[in-house]
Amino acid sequence: MYSLEINFLKDRPAFQKKIEKKAKVAIPAGNFTPVYIGVGLGLVFPLLVGVGWWFLQAKNADLEQQIAQLEQENKNLEVQIGSINKIKEETNRIKEQTQSLVSVFDQIRPWSAMLQELRDRIPATVQIQNVRQMPPVAAKEGEPQPNPAGGIEINGEARSFNDVNDFLLVLQQSPFFKPSEAKIVSAELVETPVLNSEGKSVPNKTISMVKYTIQSAMSDVPASELIRELEQKGTVGLVTRIRNLQKTGVIQK
């Protein structure tokens, strides 16, 4: 005979709830993927932060090296600029000195040319006994500097006061002298012994002559503008030097 065993406990509601609860506790293996993703992100993020920090550090070190290199180059450039400025200052100083020397040189009046000019212009009725050079007179405030060559003083005798005046007018027309500065300093009538053919005084014979003194400053016209006149007076050396300076550009033509 068969015997039937029926467990009615399984059909009770309380037993069914326990089974449902146990079923909910069991988690299939495939549902761990989000956990793995979270763990992976948790590991990757610090790694990315570390890599980024390392990259920034390397970049900062590279930038600092570039900055140091640029600063060194800047220092080198400043040194070079300082050297260039010193060279420019020295060059300008030399140019100024050269120009000053050229200016003085361009105002030179050779005595040979001055004496020849006097011989060419002196009237026949006027005699020159002495010629001396005078130093330049300091210019007054607001006036141009005088020619460094100064001026000349001429002493001699003439037959009359008119002859002295004529001589002064002739000197004022000369390009070597300054017309406004030419003047008769003194002129007086004196008795001069008469000379014979041998240059000796004739006894008891005198002639009235005007003893004069004329002064004139040298012209401010540069010698480079008087080349033709200087050549006519035989001043070849000065003319040659002036033309050489004109070729080099130190003196403008």
C-alpha cells in the first residue's frame, strides 16, 4: 500500500515569504560589473591626477629652464648693448673732436697767402714796415665765435691820409679779411728823412709822410671756400689737404 506524505507547511504564507526573502539575497555574478567599474574609476582617477601632476611639474621645469635661458640671453644682450652704446659714445666723441679740428683747420690762413694778398693789394703810394698777427678777441654774448686765426696789424707809411683810406678800402674787399673789422687805428703826419738810391738818408732833407696803423680780423669764410684764391697765392699744400678732406667727406664741398 502507498503512503502519502504531504507537507502542508510549504503552503503556508509565512514559509513562502521566507523563501522570497532568501531568493532576494542571492545576487547573480553578472551584477558585479558596476562595482568593478567604480573600483576601476577609483584607481584610474588618482593615476590620472598623478600623471597630470608629473606632466605639470615637467612642464614647469621646462618653462623655468627656458626662462633662465632667456634671462641669460637678456643679460648677454644688455652687455652687448652696453658695449655698442660705449662704441657709439666713443665714435660720437671722436667725430666731435674731428669736426672741431677740421673747423679750426678750415679757418687756417697761411702767412704766405696773407703777405701775398697784401703785396697784391697795397697801393703804390703806401709802404708796409711791419705786419704782426693778433690773437682772436673773445666774442660778445650772442655773437658768433671769431676766427681762431685772429687778425693782423699793419704798420707803415703813406704819402697822404687818402692813400691810407684807399689801402683800408682795398683790404675790406679782400676775401681773407673781415670788412666790418678792418679799421685805421692811428694815422699821423710825420717828417721822414729822404733816402738816396743806396737807402741812406739825405742830409737836411725830409718829406712829410703819414704814419699809420691798420688792424683787421681774419675772414670767417672757411678755407675750403677760398681754394681758388689760395691757389692763386701759391698755397698748394693747404689746398691739397683740403681737397683730400673733401674726398673723405670730412669737409663738405
